[in-house]
Amino acid sequence: MPVATRARWVLAAATSVALVASGCSSSSDGGGSSGSSDTSKTFSYQSSEPQNALQPANANETGGGRILQNLFKGLVDYDPANAKIRMQVADTIDTSDSQTFTVTLKNGWKFHDGTPVLAKNFVDAWNWGATATNNQINSSWFSDIEGYQDVHPASGQPTTAKMSGLTVTDDQHFTVKLSHKVSYFEYKLGYIAFSPLPDAFFNDPTGYGQKPVGNGAYQFVSWDHNQQVVTKAFPDYQGVDKPKNGGVVFKMYSTAEAAYADLQSNNLDVMDQVPPSALATYKSDLGDRAIDAPQGAIQNIGFTLYQADWAPPEKAKVRQGLSMAIDRDTITKTVLQGSRKPATAWVAEGVQGYKDGQCGANCTFDPAKAKQLISEGGGVPGNKVTVTYNADGGHKEWVDAVCNSIRQNTGVDCVGDPKPDFKTARAAITGHQINGAFRTGWVQDYPLNANFLADVYRTGAASNDFGYSDPQFDQLATQADEASSVNDTVTGYQQAEAVLAQGMPAIPLWYYRTNSGYSTKVQNVTFDSFGNPAWTQVEVKG
């Protein structure tokens, strides 16, 4: 998922998957409990203003995604200790052919309005999220389901509001039939778009987007736009991860530096990422409260291939040349203080299916070859690259460094284009109001290479912000989806990833780690491989 100050969030399946280790503090005891806790008290978290209304199918960025994943709970989620799948609302999800899935729900789950969570609440929510006229940004996540083309046709005018592949058997059972086999479909079901919705939502979707009613560990209290979203623990929550605190307050910050200052003064309890300016000192500043943990995420620079200047096939050489002009090794060691590792692929390290070197020579620093390729591709349009980014995410330093590297090694002018906040930047990106290039990051929604590839680079994918379309990539992705096993799917997507080096829709820069910290007012703070804290396990000191 696109990230605000890192890149977005959940999933995995009940298979023997080698996953990234869970986050831990930089010291042996920094994340552990050292005193009494008060389960009635809330803690605050550094966040960003959601791009859209708080509807589960309408958030594919971290600002809205983090909040929604706490307000809603789907069929499954992932244990923050090891990223393995665990059943939540689902009791079982059975399939014999990777095409038809039978879902059995647990009894006792409730929405925050007191109504029961039933099979129809999932089916109605998925149908609504998929229907084109509802304009949900995550609608393509339902495209595997039989009948999706009827509710989301190319014309934009649905012939029905129900996908034929969804059938309610009774209150506790429903079936999902896909249009084709998808070996890893269970991996996807923890994504927030697959959440259930209460009956009342459909009477006023717009109103519910401002005051959401979910079924998660926390319930909505208030939303002071551009300031904070307040939640509180839901006493009737039926999940396996009961809150050990009274709720989460998501505080919006205009700069990462301001958030870090608040963390140091105990006006903020848990950070997302410390700013680049603090990377050299945050561990000594915070001591046992500093976090340095693995994260399945990557930082990229994307291009506007939908623009005429960048669309011609020969411009792929220009993008390859720009990539080769970036001295990743020096930037990660100096500006980013060794907290990142230069990327050699479009899939993050630690994710099942990661394959080193997929970017090939395109991600190797070679100024002479960079100039040659840019020339062969007809040059950079206007001889200037403009990189749009969100100013509230601590990106200025590295964007300036990347531009300096391009400028010094190719003679091409390069400048940063800061937008005031993540919401504004994402609106410009998804609205195709970007001129040339933009910062884009991705953090796993599920720890499988398909998530970094199909959900980003497939033609028409929800997060394909580039306008990239390659028939060869699409064909290989479809073949990978229909493979007989998850392992074969992984191999198939590695073949699809290799195609990206030809068109270079995005430049891989570096892989993330979670570099964070927490205040003296909280304890038992650990981060998972999705870059999220184990929300319900954070304890507020008594």
C-alpha cells in the first residue's frame, strides 16, 4: 500500500511461509513491561490525514488504512509476532480447488452499534465496494470474484449490483467463487477492503465515512480533520487480540520533525518513523525506547506514463538512465544514516518471492551509461525531472540528494516538488495531476511478491498510479495467479517482475526498516513486518 512516511499494511495464509521476523526494540528490554498499566488510558500515534472518507474499500494509503484496520476486523489478520495468518471473524475458510471458498463465521461478533456480524455483512460490503458507481479506490481488489465485470464494467455502468460469485448460505456461512483459480486468495482476505459493513452503512455511506461503525478492537469517537482521529477500546470485541489499552489517538503532523519533538517531550507516545535528521541520534536520544526493526517495504520514484512526454517506448531508456544516475549506496549511508539498503528489485526484502537483482544493471550506479541511455531515449522531457513528494513525511533530504545525484551525473535538471501533506500528494498522484515523477512507497499488504507486483503494476490495478500497461507483464501475472501452488505463484511473479526492467515504470531506491520510538508513558511497544505497532498490545503506564 502506498505509504505516508514509510509505505502500508496486512496479510498471509496458513501455509509454511518464510516471513520477516517481528519488530523489536533496539535493546533487549526496551519493548517489555516494566510497571503497572492502565487499560482505560489511550495512547497517541503519529499519523497523517486520510486521503478519503473512512470506508474500508476507499483507503489504499497509510493515513486512512491504519485507522480503518483498527476500526474493522475481517475474516483473518496476521499475528504481529510472526506475520502468520490467524482466524478472526472466520472460523474456517475451506477450498479444494483454489477457486471456490467456503467461509464459516464465528458466533458472537458484533458491530460497534450492537448489531451482529453476519455472512451478508461481508457479501453486501464486498458487492458495494466492487460496484463502479460507488467510486471506491480499492474496487479492483474484488476483481478475482466471478461477476466482478458485471458490477465494474469498462463502461462504468454496472448491469447489476451483485457479483454472481458471492452466495450467502445462512447467517454464518457464505461461498466465494472466483472467475479463475488464485492459489493465494486467502492471503488477500486480511486486506481492509474485505471488511464487513453493518446494515445501516448502506442507508448513508457518505455519513458513515465520516463516522464509521466497524467491528474491530477500537470504535470511532471523533474526527477533527487535519488534527486527529480519536478511538476507544470496544468492550464487546471478540478478536484474539484484546486491547490492553483504552484506545488510540491518531495525531496528524505537518512534519516528521514536529512529531519527533513531541515524542521527546512526551506529547506523542508512538512514532511512525523518525525523520532523517534524527536517524544519527535517535537511538542515543531514546535509549531503550528506540525501535529498529525489519519492515517489508520499499521506496520508489514513479513516472507519469499516462503523459505524452513519458509514454513513448523509447522513454524507458531515459528512466533506466535516470535510475543508473542515482548513487544509492552513498545516499543510504549518509543522508539516511545506514537505515536503508539499496534496492535491486521491485519486491522488498523478507517478502516471500523476493529475488535479488531483478532490476539488473538499471539499479547499478553508472554515470557514463546513464548519460548514454538518456541520450538514446531522446532525453528527459524539457531536460528537467520534477519529483513530487509529501513534505510531512521527512522526505526532503533524500529527494534533494537523489536530485543532486541526477543533476551532477547527467546534467539533467532535477527538483523536488513538495506538497504540504500526504493527503494532498496522494490526491495529486491519483488525480493524475503530477508532472513527470513522484515519490511512491509500498509496504506489504500481505507478505507475498504478488502484492508488490500485481497490485501495483498490473493494468488497471488500484495502486497503478503510473498508467503502466504491459501485455507481457499482465499475461505472466495471470499465469502466476492460476498456478497450482503458492510456490509456483511466487516463481511466476518473479518472471513477471523481470519484465519491469524493460519498461522501468518506477525506479526502486531502497528497502525500509522501521526506525521509530516511543514515549516514557507507554510500554510493551513492538512493531511487525508491516511497519505497524502491535496496537492492542501497547500498554499505557499507570
